[in-house]
Amino acid sequence: MRTSLISLIIFLFVVTACSYSVDSLELDIVVPTKQQIAYQEMEVIGFIHFSINTFTDKEWGYGDESPELFNPSELDAEQWARTAKEAGMKELILTAKHHDGFCLWPSAYTEHSVKNSPWKDGQGDVIREFVDACAKYGLKAGLYLSPWDRNHKDYGTSEYLPYYRNQLTELLTNYGVISEIWFDGANGGDGYYGGANESRKIDRETYYDWDSTFNLVYKLQPDIIIFSDAGPGCRWIGNEHGIAGETNWSTIKGDSLIIGASKQSYLNTGDPDGDDWIVGECDVSIRPGWFYHASQDDEVKSLERFKEIYYGSVGRNGVLLLNIPPDKRGLIHENDVARLQEFGHFINSTFDDNLAGDASISVEEDSVYTMNIQLPEERTFNLLVLGEDIAKGQRVKAFRVEALLEKQWITIAEGTTVGYKRILRVDSIKASKFRLIILDSFGDPLITNFGLFLEGTPFPLNQ
């Protein structure tokens, strides 16, 4: 395990060489909170889409579903947590309430919940079992509470907001520490609405009074990360493919964002001139759908697709949010478990050993910042990993990596942003001498990681 050694070496060189110049300290650079740094360091987290839709074979319920339909035969939240842990995830987020309004806890404010289901004779609480399972396996627990509620009679009126905040209060006071709360942009449309069976529209900019809702959330859970198009903790990456932009700034203009109506291309890339640090979260499902459908049992994403998603999310300064939906039993399906085991093995076998871990490092600052890396001997790799000290902001605007091949410096990779982590796939190369050239940056670049890796071997599923 030599992965962290190179980071320490480079950090010491960078600090000595340049990082605390007067000019650097005087730069007005946006920086993350300690909670946002810890959030980004998790790298891969999971989403559990499980609700009444699991039993109706729908993606979006209408809101008129009977609670009696919810009756998992073998619900095991510990299996969810154990599977996530084996895949390398650090957090799980559960759909406490989706758009249909059905609540996975016995909410005091609605009858549309597990308390009126046959599961455990109405005495069950999925949220409690989920939070306890996460704690047992060392995972952080997050919750999703849909702002849109197709069941509630008052949705679209001012009377709905106290109801929504009362439910938030239940979730954020009765279940211990909640790491992340998830708000999305699905707001308004047709629904049951207490029997009205009509379409209701809202003004997404004003209806929810998000500032007041966020203040309530922070009052109840001061260290929580809030997800939405507009953050303020982390933001949607602008697609549901799990892929951040090749250029991805953690900074963005938060005031220009509207939950449910922000420009997706802007969310995908962030903004170098942004005033707010809002981490990009890259959501994608292991299957075509977000809820479980038996017809998709053979459509679990391949390991090669998982690699592409990982490199396009974590490898582009983002956090990967991977959805793994339990089936009607209340278990993650065997096909999904097998793929997640492969994925976890791929991560561990690939990134446990930094082939540049014992390199000699030197830094030059002439016309451009150049980091020279010398290995003891030639080594073969096909992945290049870079990282910045994001505690002091995201600075790199453009870079190039060169290798000395047959006595000539050859460009093997180049790009724009780096951020917390940048992973670049390259053709298999064998070399011992490299240089990282920072072509443009805000102030002094603070590089804390240079890594060389070789993709791991496939997981032996038959063993």
C-alpha cells in the first residue's frame, strides 16, 4: 500500500516551493467547507430506490396506490448496507418518500405510509432499519424526500409547505445523524391529490421557499450536505448517466441556479468564476430504471460501463451516486450484487498500489510550473491520477503530462480542470520519467497527488 506516499512527498515539495507566497494568500479563491471536503473524499456513494413503485412495477407512482401493496417478504437493510460496503461505497441514500407520497416511516402527518401496510402488521419502519444497518456497516446515511407529492390533497397550495417541513423534521430529528438530504427538480404535474385527479403546476422559483426549508434543515442537522440543482452542499451534474464534464469546476454561481430549472450544461461543467463551492454529484442507476423491475434483471450495466462511469465521475472531480434498487423481496438482486462485487474488486485491485509511490520529485517554476517525477525503474501503467489541495481552492485551468520515451518528451495526457481527483486513461505505457506541466491556474497550483496505476484483473466470480 503505497498510494498515499506520493501525495505526501509532492505536498511537501509544493509547500516548500510555492504554496504560501504572499500573492497566493491574497488571492480571492472560493474554498469548500470541511463537510464538503469530507463528502468529496467518499468518492462513491449509493442510492436505494425502494417504495410502493417496487410493487407496482412503475418508475413514478400516481399517488393513488394502496398502502396494502407494500409488503416485502424478506426486507433486509443489512444486506443493502453490506453489499454497498463490499462495493466500496461510503454512504447510502434512501427514498424516504418518492413522488407518489408513500412514506417508508410511520409519519404522524399522513395515512399514506408503512403504518397502513401489511408489512410487519403496520408496525415496521424502513427508515429505522436502514439507518441502523448503515451504522452497523460504517456507512453514512442519507435520505431523499420528494418535494412533489402526488398523493397529498394540498400540494400546490401554501398549506402543503408546513406538511412537507413537518415530515422533514420527523426525518431529521428521530433517526440520529443524517449525512445528506436529497431534493430534486420533479415538481408538479398530474396526480391523485387526495382524489382530485388533476394536474397542478407550481412556480419552481418561489413555491417551496427553499431558503426557509434549508434553514430548517441546517437547524436540525448542522453538518448535513444538501443536494439539489442549486446545492448548497452538492449539485446535480446535469444528467443521469453519472458523467461529469471533462471540464468540471466545483465552483459555480449558486444565485443563478433554480431547483428543477437550471441549465444542465452549466451544471455539468461548473464555473471558474463561480462564487459558491458546490460539489458535482453524478447520479446513475445500475439498471435502466431507478426502481426494481424484474424485466431488467438481465440489463445490469457491464463492468466496462462501470469503469467508464467511474472515470467520468470520480475521475472528473465528482462524486459518483450509484443507484441499487431492492426487489419485491426487499433484497438487492443477485445480478446486481455480483456486478457490485466486480466493481469493488476493480477499484481495490487497480488503485491499491500507486506505481509512482516511490518516485523522486522536484518542482521548477520558470515560465510555467513543472513537476518532475523520476521512478527507480521503468513501469507499465494505463491510468494517470492527479489531485489538488482543494482545501485551498480549485486552481488548475489547464495541464499537460509528458513521459520520456526513447529520449523524447511525448505528451501522454492533457486536460483542463483537476480538482479533488482527475483520472486519465492512456494507452499502456512503460516509462520511468515524467513531467506535469501546469499551463494555466489561479495563482500557485497546489498539486497533492500524482499517481500511476494499472487496471486490475477481473473478479473471479466462480470462486
